[in-house]
Amino acid sequence: MSALNIPESNLKRVVVIGGGFGGLKILNQISSKYYQVVLIDKNNYHNFQPLLYQVATSGLEPDSIAYPLRKILWKKSEFYFRNTKALKIDSENKRLVTEAGPINYDFLIIATGSKTNYFGNKVIEEKSMALKSVTDALNLRSLILENCEASLLTSDLEERERLMNYVVVGGGPTGVELSGALAELKKHVLPKDYPDLDLRRMNVHLVEATDTLLGTMDPKAGEKAKEYLTKMGVNVWLNTKVENFDGSTVKTNNKELPSKTLVWAAGVSGNLIDGLDSKSIERGRVLVDQYNRVEGYDEIYCIGDVCLMKSDENPNGDPMVAQTAIQQGGLLAKNLNSLAKGKEMTPFSYSDKGSMATIGRNKAVAEVGKFFFDGILAWLVWMFVHLMALVGFRNRVVALINWTQNYITYDKGIRLIIRPFKNREKD
Ligand SMILES: Cc1cc2nc3c(=O)[nH]c(=O)nc-3n(C[C@H](O)[C@H](O)[C@H](O)COP(=O)(O)OP(=O)(O)OC[C@H]3O[C@@H](n4cnc5c(N)ncnc54)[C@H](O)[C@@H]3O)c2cc1C
């Protein structure tokens, strides 16, 4: 037995850090004929991040979007999972240092995804809510319910307003989807639970620094999303930059918004692991060549959000979305299989399968190739795509039942403060 109690094997060892979209694809495609594979993840589950906002707004339970990593490895020989955090790469000794001890590798694959980027604003980092992990989503869900309860307990009208207002920063898909879900909570769900609370005083603000929402999509998507959100009662502030937040008021470059809850969805940067040369890092991400090999290292690869694959035609790399991680993971696994067989590796090129965002009931925008569509058709496509992408049959069935029930009853079933946010650590 070696470190982390992994048996020694005659096969070369591939250590994968991260069981996200990219890491899972590696596990699916790499052959145990050639490699012993060790997955390291700080969580024991795969997190389906696109639906975190539904957990935060009581639409889905976390176990509908999270899936146990051990279950993915059932019946796979030569595959091992260790639930620990990767700390540092010791490339000279081909060793990864983890919280539970070091492990040797023949090939190392970094698939650690991204983390919330506060652009150096420590105050906002400390006082705002993020939406990147299941813990973040559960914290936000508890806080929303605690805010409603606290609003009923105070007779200070200004305090009540601050408790009931939400400021979401970042007009990308996460910000748009969360603002829409908050507006639906206000309209359909909270009035039933809190009949003695004047919910007309609840405001949802979506703040975006540029002049458009959904900036990475067709401009029509941003316009339509703005139209939908405005009709749903969300205040959309474009060309507006959040500058500070003291826990009670959000200060922007052109207005002040009274609110105790600021949700930061304005950017991400790579979740880096220490030990790589600074020349291999650019804009907070790991530079890789077209085979996802980290620049300057022969045995270290990097896929998904954490890597940056630049080319002359594409200086900013591919988009930080699930498809990039899945496609890179799939190709890298095949390339490592080819390497073991003495065959040539294939360079990566991203195939854009389209993008979409949902704003609310029967309202979504979708862009597939040259086609743009919105409304109920886009919403149905969005639901189908997300349902099929969830990991595990049970999760798909439970999510479908929840969505159907929510749709028919205009209700969201899960409004328990089992795990209050106050005094809890942020992830
Ligand atoms: C709220 C939200 C909504 C999104 N919506 C969409 C969407 O609609 N469509 C879309 O395509 N993309 C969406 N994305 C982006 C998408 O989720 C990411 O692009 C994708 O998850 C990247 O996959 P990945 O494999 O690189 O990393 P991830 O899926 O993030 O996986 C990283 C894994 O690494 C583990 N890890 C990290 N650090 C360590 C460490 N030090 N040690 C051990 N384990 C570690 C983590 O626990 C995690 O399991 C969304 C993201 C968020 C946050």
C-alpha cells in the first residue's frame, strides 16, 4: 500500500483532482486496461452547478443536483476515490500533496474548476453571498427564509425593507436565473407563507456593469431576458458597478440600494493548486497546449474551467462552461488511452453546442448555432437538456417530479430552516 492507502499496481497511475464535469468524463472514458485511476475530491459528491439557483430558491433539494462520487465508481476495477483536498503539486518528485498525505502519480490531471472572483474586494467577499457550491446554495436558501421571518419580527420599516430586498450582481446566466427565481418566489410562494407581510415592499435588483445581460450570448438573448425580468418586477440596472457593501446598503457608481443580502455572481477565476511555475499561470488559470498539457510539464494535464487554452484565433480560450470541461475530459481520456497504445494524440477543438438561460415559468432564451429562440419552446428545451444532463436516474426523476409539482401548484415545496445561515461558515 502506498500513501492514501492506494494499492501499488503495475499499471501507470493517473491522479485526477476534481470530480466535476471534466473529471467525471475522464473517469468514464479512460481505460483501466492501461491505468490505475485515483480521483481526489474535497467533496464526496459531484455538484451540478447549473441548478444551484433552484436549491437556493427552494425549487429543488440538494440531493437532486448532487451525486455521490463513489456510486459513479461502482463496479469499476482499478479506480479509487479519496475524499480529501489537494494542496500542492511537487512536480520534481511526481507527487501530489493532499490534506491526508502525499500520493505519487505518473500522470496528474487538474480538474478543479473555478471559484468566485471578487476582483480583490475583501469587504464584498466577506459580506456577500456566493452561489458556487451546494453549501452556498443552502446558506442562501436559509437566509432568504430567515429574512422573511425577521421582517415580520421588526417594526422598523427601513430595516424591514433592507431585509426584504435582494441585490444580485452579475448579469450572466447565474444572475439572470437567480433574479427570475426570486421574483417568482415573491409573486407565487411567499404571499402564501407570509400573508401578513407586505411583499410589495420586496425588491429584487439585478446589477450589471456592462450595457447588456447575458453578454456571451446573441444580443437578442440579453434584450429578451431584460424584457422578461422587467415584466416580472425585477429592477435591472445596466452600466452599474457595485463598489461597496456595508451589510445594509449596496453602493454602486450611480445609486445606493438598501439591502442586507448581496449575491455575488459577477465572475469566476481558476481554482488553482499550488506548486506550478508562475509562467504556467495566466489570468488566474493554468495555461495548456492543445492536448490540455500544462505548459512546461510533460506529465501534468489540466481541463475545464481552471485551464486556459489560447490560440491565435481564440486568445481568450474557450468558454468556462460545462461543455468545455466535458469535451476536454473526454478527449484527454482518449488521448491518454492512445498514448498507452503508442498512438498519436488528437488536438482539442471546442464544438459549440449552444447556450441557454431560463428566466422563469415558460420564459427562457436559447441560442443553437445560428438560431435564436425564446419563450415556452426555449424553456422546454432548457428543462429537457438540464434534466438529461443531471447525473443519475434518481436525480432526474426527483427533479422532474419537483418541477411538475411546482408548475401545477405554483408552489415550491422546500422551505425549512434546518440549517440557519447565521453563525455558519461560508464555503
Ligand atoms: C451557479 C452556476 C451556474 C452555472 N450554469 C451553467 C450552465 O447553465 N451551463 C453551463 O454549461 N455551465 C454552467 N456553469 C458553469 C459550469 O458549472 C462549469 O463550467 C463547470 O462546472 C466546469 O467543470 P469543471 O470540471 O472544470 O469543474 P467543476 O465542475 O467545478 O468541478 C471541480 C471539482 O473539483 C473539486 N475541487 C476543487 N478544488 C479542489 C481541491 N483543492 N482538492 C480536491 N478537490 C477539489 C470540487 O469539489 C469539484 O468537484 C454554471 C456555474 C455556476 C457556478
